[in-house]
Amino acid sequence: MHSSQIRAFAIAAAMVGWSFVAPRVRFHPAQSAALGTGLYALARPPLGLRPPELWSGVRHGLAAGALLALGVAATTLVPSVRAGMAARELPARPARWMLLDIPLGTVWPEEVAYRAILGTESERAFGTAGGRLLQAVAFGLWHIMDARITKNPVAGTVVVTGAAGWGFGWLYARSGSVIAPMLAHLAVNQTAAVAALYVQRRRTQTSRISATS
């Protein structure tokens, strides 16, 4: 095994291991954002934040984000999905959750760590297909503790987030900018948050009406 491959595996293992050692860091946006920024400062991966990569990232991210948001919204029509959203324990401050926690505490550090750093290193070491697979698998495993904390199915969470990681990696490579997967990731998380809030509020209103009938 070449040194570049060992390095890619080591980075992936360190990221997944961190999720088990300090799983609740992601619930603190300032710490998570600082972690993502620190990783970038150490690794200096290409982010593609200058034209023309920036505009390519915006175009790809908005297009993918719109499609993904529609897909997430459509899942609320599935009874089992609605039931899961209704049972989910949501943050006490929804506005902070959507405006601060998701973009700074989740999207920024995860996209820098997994797409920009690990994605670049793993594709350099294993080629496009193998590198993207390593990045996607690591991203799925990263969410094991998250699923346990939020009481979501672990296996399903790993599969879904792993597939999302592969797609976000494709967006990063295709556009040349981390903005593309960031926008797509943000669209998925924000739409899921809005859907969960809507489902729970509707259920609460229905319960109140039933209680007064």
C-alpha cells in the first residue's frame, strides 16, 4: 500500500473515530465551525471559492439543492416518514437550529472535512471511484453516533448518509467548488428541519382540536 493510500485511510479513520470520541460536538455550532476551519487551515484543500469555480459551484449547488429539497419534501407523504418526524426530538430553539446550527455546525465542517480534505486525499490515492467510495463510506459511518443520539435507525442512517456523501463528492468534483455540496447539503437539512417542524405542529394542533371536541 502506498503512503498516499495509508494517509487517506488514516484521515478517514480519524474522522470516524472523532465522531465516537466527541459525538456531541456537532451540537455546538461554534465548536464545530472552529473545527472545520482548523482542519482547513492545517490541510489547505482546494475549496474553489474564486471564479470561475465559485460560479460553477453555485450553479451546481442550487440545481442539486432544488431537486433534493423536492425529494425530501415528497417523503413527508409517506406515513412512516411522517411518524418518524413526529417522534423526533427537535431542538428547543428552531430559529437557531436552522440559521446557525445547520449551516455552521453541520454543513461547513462536514463539507470541508469530507469533501475538500478527505475527498481530495482519497481520490488522489485511489482514483475517482475508489476515493469517492472511501469518502462516502466514512461519511456514512460518521453518522452512527448521530443516529443513536437522535434515536434514528442506525443502518438506514448510515446507508442514506453514505449515499448522500457520494453525491456530495460528485458535486464537489464536478463543479470544482465546495460551495456546490454545501448548498445541496444545506437544502437537504433545512428542508428536513422545516418538514419535521411542520409535521409536529400539525400533530399538536390536531391533538388540541380533538381534545376540545
